[in-house]
Amino acid sequence: MRFVQNAAAWFGGGVVGLAFASGLALAQPTYDVIDVGDLQNGIGTSTARGINNAGQVIGTAPTSTMVRGFRWEPSTGVRSLLSAIPGQTNPAAVMVSPIGIANNGVVVGEASIYSGDDYIAEHATRWSDPATAFNIGQSGTNRSMAISINALGDIAGYQNVPPGFSRPKVWLAAGGVINIPILPSELLATAQRITDDGRVLVYVNQSASPYFKAFVRQPDGTRVDIPFIAGTDRFTPSDMNNSGQVIGYAMQGSLTKPILWDEAGGTRMLPLGTMTEGAALGINDAGAIVGWVQGPGFPFLTACVWYTPTSNPVLLSQRLTPASSAWGIVGGDSVSDINESGWILVTGLTPPKPGRFQHAAVLAPANLCPVFSDHPDNVRFNYATQTIFLGAAASSNQVITYSWKRDGQPVADGLYGATRVIGAATNSVRILNPTPAWAGEWICYATNACSTVASTPAQVTICRADFNNDGQVDDADFSTFAVSYNVLDCFDPAMIQGCRADLNGDYVVDDADFIVFVLAYTDLVCP
């Protein structure tokens, strides 16, 4: 997890998080190849579109009559074909295109609308399961497309408006639609990704150079443009994770360069090592990035992974296990996504059976049990901290689920006084408006069918007596505490300052908190 900087952008500052390993000391797994797109006994070409944290894969593949969209289940190996929108009788209406998949298996994309034999348009579509499709676009003769779906069920995409220009759009799970405005100089735009907290990555085409660019629409509706690196132009965004890290590629002269952006760190290029160009195409919440590189000795586009945003790319073709060595990995856009178990979605060249075909495939780390590649580090917070951010990353060839404990007690999402916990069932947990009660020893657990593995513990500490956050313990802290103590309200989440005085974590400000402060103040020591 490389979340520290971009978490500050997410929560508006006051964030402390855990810095993770940034070099190649980090574990580099070998991979088994799993064929997920074989619908015709090895014959025909399939395309990978997306993978979720449950290991479900969406893609398209030919049947005996036409190309169909499918969802693949890792537990059974079954590929279920996606249905047409209800009421569609034209045989071609089943040729749907899945594009995004949520962690609960809901698929979004586009499906054809016909009136009898007459083709009308492609409409944004949601599949709650492969056999149940919903026309969410309802865009008449104008095309619409659903591209991304978040944990809440909000969907990002676009809808064409006359005379055919695409406009970014969010369909809310709770009902209603957000039409994201663009500037007069911007001709086309699509909403590419939506995070769980409602940020939207928008891809823009405009009438003048640099022609292609991107911005992030924040949950409050404000727009943050992604700046260019000097000497580059035509930035094309590919993906955004829940930390707000955006990846993609830009042109530097005639060369393509892989790009990473977040609000705190700005825009920068990913390392290329000995390579001369590349592109970043997919990123998970742990900050691992997949894409392609090209350079001396590798004249063709070669699929790769950056295990961290500061490490050199690792060529995936060199990381296959002997059992999977007969597979090839198609270069360029063949690699498209990576999930939180470290599974990488590619298009691979099958071993001969009877021919060599391009199939959607998963590169699954060969280890059966979870192996942590990133462990949470210690963190110290103070009373100005708005968010504590803890993260870890593990990989396995079986799907991993995550959980956290603080001082041996399970942590669950929810509102605790003025403190909100988010992501306790993932490999990245956030504690918003933390009080001293949230200090302690934190451990992440990675679980699959093989075993449960614990990360190294992270010590989260606070200096209780430094109440004004100036790094010293003196009379000014006593005065600041007295002001907060007099608010006496910890039940209203808006009363963040009042809850600062809840030093014993019982969600009530009373004499017990005063005693805790006096004892800490008397020690005149910060841990």
C-alpha cells in the first residue's frame, strides 16, 4: 500500500498513514496461468475486461454463433454468459459488452437495443447476475455506456448528447443521476472510474493541444485537473484506485511514458529501469501497477508489473512457473487489471490445443497460502489528525479476504462516537476523526482456503499531553484541553473538537478524561 500521500488528498489533510516498502526487496511471486476465456475447447479468441477482489473475471469470447460477454467464477471455473436486456428479441441483442465488475459480482457495460430488426443504440447496462440485465442508460437513440461501479453500486460512464458528443455521467445506486459538467473548450468526456467515496476520474478530449487530458471530480463537486509533466502532452488516464491514485500514460515526443498522479505527490513518471517507454494500465488499492514497457532487447510491447510506484518494472513473461511456461503473454494492452490478491488479468497465448489462440487469462501467484509483500508500519498521530490510514498487501493463488484487529480485538466498520472506521474488511483501513482510544497494536490478517496469515504488528500511538500539537508539553496544552473539555459532547459526529477531550474513549467527556489528561501532562513525555 502506498497510500500516505494520496490519502491526504482524499480527506483534506491531517492524514497519517503507513509508509510501505518501496524497493525490490519486496516479494516477487511466480505465476500460474489460468485460462478463463475458453468457450470452445481452446479454439477462438477471447478478451479480458476486468477482475474483482473475489477473483471473478469478465470478458468476451466467441461461441459457435457470435461473440458473447461472460463472467468467470474462480471457485468453479464456470463461465456464465451475460444476457440481453429484457424484451429484446433480436438474436444479436445477446452480443453484450461487459466493462466493469464490482467486488460483489455485479457487472456493468453496454448492451444493444433493437426495435424488431432495426438497431437503435448501445445502452449502459447493469447485470446483477449474468442472467439479469437492467437498462440503466435509457438513452433512446443516443449511445450510453457504463464503465465502472463502486462498492455502493454507483456507476460511472457516459451518454451521448446531440450531435453525438459523449458527456460524463454517474448513475447513483440510491436513484438519480449526476451529469458532470465540462468546459466549453472540451468536446468529449467520459467518466472512467468511480471510487468508493465518490470521486470520479474523467477523460477529456478537447479542441486544442494537448487534446487529451483528465480531471477528478471530487465528491463535493469540485474539479481537480491532473497537471502535465513538463515536456509531455496527451495524457490518457487508465485507472484510479480507492486512494485516489490515477495512472495512465502521456507522450514525450514520440515516446509513451507511464504516469502516476495523486493530489499530494503531483504528476510523475513511473520508473522504467533500462526500458525507454511504457504505459500504466491498471492499479490496485495496494499501489501495484500493471502495464507494458519497451526498450533495448525488447523491441515489442512487453507486459509488466510495478510492485510499487517507485520500483522498476518486472516483466511478467519472466515470472511464469514451469507448469505455465508454455503460455505466452501478448504484449501491449494484453495486461489490464490487478486485484488485491495480486491476481493479474492478461490476454495470453495458449499452448497448442490444437492451435495457439489468444485467451483471457489470470496470472495467479503460485503460493497457496497468503504471503504478505507489504506490512503496516508504526504510526504516531496527534489531535490534528483527521485520518489514520493503515494498509497491507498479500498475494496467493487462492482468493484472499482481509481483516484487522486492534489490541487483539476485531475491528469492524461503523461510527464510534465521532470516529468512523472504513475498510476494516479490506487490506486498507481508515480511521476518520481518531481519538486516543484508537491507539494500540494493529495487525492485518490475510485469509484464504489454505490458511490465515498475520502481518507484522503496527504500533499506533498518540501523545496525549501535547494537546495543541506543537511537539511540546506545556501550559498551552492545558489551556487547549480546557476549551475542548468544556464542549462536553461526543455523540454528534459534527462535534469533532468536543470529542478530542474524550481521552479514555468512552464517548463521554467527564472527569475521567480530565484525570487521564492530568496524568499524561504530569509525565511531560511523549512516546
